[in-house]
Amino acid sequence: MNWLSNFLKSKGLNFPVTGILEFPYGKVDIDSIHGKIDNVWVGGSRFHEYVINKSQQNLLPEQINLIVDTLKIFNTV
């Protein structure tokens, strides 16, 4: 998360980067884990959809395309 944020900033792109740790086959103890833990969201199966839907920070399609184009430097296929 920090590396990606710093890399994007080095390319002139200042976008918030949030970590999501999803356990698709696990069950998270929701009695002890709520929301973020040290800036990383933790949840069970399909948790990423919940976080995305709850987010108040939405990127415009042009911003997403700019990020994707910048990250294509790592495409080795």
C-alpha cells in the first residue's frame, strides 16, 4: 500500500491508496474486528465489494485510466 502510494506520487499522481485484506474462505471475528486496522480493511469473502460500495472517495474513469496506464510499466506479459 505504501509502495504503491509512493510510486504513484513519484509519477505525479496523488491518489489515496487503501489496503484491503480479504479472507475469501475464512470467517472474520466481527466482534473484535471492525473497520480499519492500521489503515487496512480486514474482512471475509467478497469484503472488497462492501468496502468499495461504502467508499466516499470515487475516482473518475479518466483517473482510473491514468493509474492503469502508469502501472502498465510492470506488465511483463
